[in-house]
Amino acid sequence: MPKPNIAVLGYALFVTINATSLWGGVFPFFPMEFHTPEVTILFFLSQALAYCATFFLTMLVAYRRPEFVHKTLVLIAMALAIAGAISLIAAMYLKWLTIPLVVCGGVCLGMGCGGFAMAWQRYFSAMASTSGIFYLLAGTMLGSPVFFALYLVPSAVTVYLSPVILIPVCGLCAILATRTIDFSLPQFADVPARNPKVYALAVRDYWKSAVGIGAIGFASGAVRAVALADPAAGDATNIFSMIGSLAAAGILLMVWRRRSFQFDLLSALKVLFPASLTCLVLLPLLAGKLSFIAGLLYLAFSVVSLIMLLQCAQASRDRGINPAFIFGFCGGIVYLMQDAGFVFGFWADSFLDGAFVQLAVVALMGGYVLAMAFALQYMGGTVVLSRRGVPDSVEFVSHEAEEPHEVPSISERHAPESSLRQVDEKPEADATLPDARVSAPRGPGRRSKAQERDRSERLRDRVSKDCLLLQEQFKLSNRETEVAELIMRGNSVSSIAETLVISENTVRTHTKHIYTKLGIHKRQEMLDLVQEVVEYARGQQREA
């Protein structure tokens, strides 16, 4: 696996800033007299709406003017986050301006945190799959101990850490990380407005999963609203969210070290939906434990949010989709639903009489949204991400090709288009690529039932069977396997792009990655390699 770099520290600081700023969680570090219901509700609402609006706004700008997002995102996010933190500090001293400053601080922090989230997601999407997933998970894990370390610092000091240290250092790390991004990659080079079919298909494929995550966000937001009267609620939501992120990231990393696997959102929802529904059922019965239940729901929300980050990054790499667009679309839906849950919970708490009635109504509505969102995942009988039946899953492929060979160099990427017009011609690849011919056993390992089912569904004929064998031997991703199969069938770049509904530049990039992993330079060599792999596999079977 890759070694940690400055991006891990930067993202860990962002996770800490997000936890101590989002959902009113900043107030545990402010004086108790600052925790009035009016201040807390206004801050939460202004920040949550600004955070959600930032996702949709960035998505729209990236669709028309992606170069503007590339150049200014980090600087704008850092300036807004610092301004928001300073506004909150000023609100403690300027009593006559407390409400305007709190609202201003909420809006600035919401937009700043949303901008930082976009910037880091863009960085992870620009990397090779192995590195991007590793840095994201490692940064998430490191963020938890950094957050808990804040409780060791006196509260009077902690309030000033965010604008003075945390946000500037996070911004500096983001700037340094951004400088390593190659903006000539397909997901950055293309203007989304020029490929509307690609983005329309992405919206159609991902809106269901976004609604599924948003349903848990709705439930957590509603319970958070009715728990605002308890100052301990901010602590509980923060602590449980960080525990959930730490556990999810740690488990994924540990399993990944042992073997390759696929982790899909639907499998997570099968566990987290019943758990969230159980919390809602217990809500009216455990009125004195609102903070605990709110914390558990935020734990579930933090887990599915992490899956959303991984899923959006993979979609950007596989489809050549601008990461700001796909993450803005999914994140906007998710946080809009969480905001709707908060508004509903606030309404129930303000206008319904009796604690039991309030909690019962919140539990009933939260359960209804969860049930409808879960049923939505099965509309049409299956959950797929492409017309070719690739599951909606995040791929954790271990032992991929070495990092320097996974991503083509600048000179390769700017090779004359004619040299890549037909995928059976030789791409401008490095002559020193390692020879990947079969020289030793590389068994496929154990496959899960879901993987076996997916394998059987994708078997069409001998060509598709041979491509799956290549995938197992050389650790190709699902998308790379799709492209390899179409190459073997003699399709051109334009034909593959039309079939998979992706841009031609994305096809060329996938082709280079495939050839690099296989250690070949043209289609005929792929056909020869397939024959070698098949003969080798048959020889192993005869010996067994």
C-alpha cells in the first residue's frame, strides 16, 4: 500500500474542522452561556443550508466552467472557513451583534467546509484507485485521534485553534496536494456541458444511492433537532460520528490488507437501515437518552457518508466524470435531506405538545423515509451502475501495478490523437514497462457469493470468460475489464465510448492503464497474452 503523505494530515485536519464546526458541534468548545437555543438553532440552520447549497453551486459551476473550480476552490474555502470561525469568536464579545455574527459565521463555515470537502474529493479522484482509497481512509482514521485530542486542550484555547492553526494548516496541505493533480486527466480536461449524455447517465445511476444515504441523514437531522435543548447533544453527535468514521475506515483497511473485495452501498444499507429504524422505534421510549440516540444515528450517517466519498471518487475515475459534479450532486441530495430532517424535527419540537407525541411523530416520519428510500434501491429489480451490469460497488483491488506505471506521463497523455484512434494500435507507452507475462501462479483467491453471482451474470461467451480470467490474474478493475473486453472484440475508441457512455479521452486513459498492467502495447499482444493465460490455467487444472 502507499505511504502516508501530507494529504493524509491535511484531510485529517479537515475531518476535525468539519466535526467541530458542522451541525452545531462547535458549541461544546464555547462558554456555556453561549449555548442558548436561539443561537444554536440559527447557527445550525444557517450552516447546514450553506453547506448543502455549496455542493449544488459547485456542481453547477463545474458543469459549465470547470477551470474556475480548479483554480480557486481551495483559496475560497480557506478564506470562508477562517471568516466563519472569526465571526463566531466575535459573537462571544459583541453581545449586541451576537445573532448576525452567528448567522454570518454559520454561512461562512458551511460554505468553507463544503469547499474543502470538494477540494479533497477532487484530489482523491485524481489519484490511482489504490492510492486514492488509501489516503482517504488513512486521513479519516487520523482525524479521529486529532479530534479527541482537542478535549485535552482547555476550552478557552480550543476556540481559537480553528482559525489560527487548524484551518490554515489544512488549507496549506490542500494547496500542496492540489499542485500534484494532473488536470489533463479526462475527469478534469473535459467540459461536462459538452458531454451531456455522460452526466445524464451518472445522475440517473447515482440518485437512488444518494437518496438512500440521505434517508439516514434525514433521521439523524430530525433527532438532532429535538435534542438541541440538551447541550450534551453536540458532544454526543461529534463523538459518535468520529467513532463511526474511525471504525469504518479501520475495518476496510484491515480487510483490504488481506484480500481484494468489493464493498457496495446496498450491503451497508441492509445493516444500517434496520439499526437506524431500531433507534427511531426506541426514541419515544427513551426520551431521557436523546443525545445517545442522536449519536448512534450520526454514527450510521458517518459510515454511509464515507462510502459515498469512496463511491463518488471511483465513479469519477471510471467514467471520466468531473469529481466536483458527481460529489456535488450526491452530497447536495444527502445534505438537503438531512436539512429537511432538521427542519421537520424543529417543527415537531416547537409546535407539538408533549414530549412523547413529539418523539413519536419524529420516529414515525423518520421510519417512513427510511422505508421508502430502502424500497427505492430495489426499483427495477436490481441496483446497477451501467448498462453492462457492473454492480454499484467500491472496488478494493490489492497489489495493483506500481504507482509510476498506473498513471501515464504528461508526454504520453498528450500524444497525437491519431496514435490512439484505434485501440489496437500501440499507445505511446514507456518502453521500460515490466513484462507481465504469466510466469508464476497467481490464484484468484476466494470469491464471495456476490462476486460469484456477478461473475456468472457477466459471462456471455468465451471472450468475456477470458477477460474475467485476465481480471483475476492482473487485478484489473471492473471498468478496465469492460474496456478490455470491448478491445478484444475489435471495437474502436469511439465505439467503446458510445457503448459505455463515457468520453473518448476516458477510454484512452483506461486503455493505457490496461496495457500497463498487462505489460503490453497493442491489441494483438493482448490476444496473445489471453491465450497464454488460458493455456497456463488449463495446465494448472490438469496438474491438480
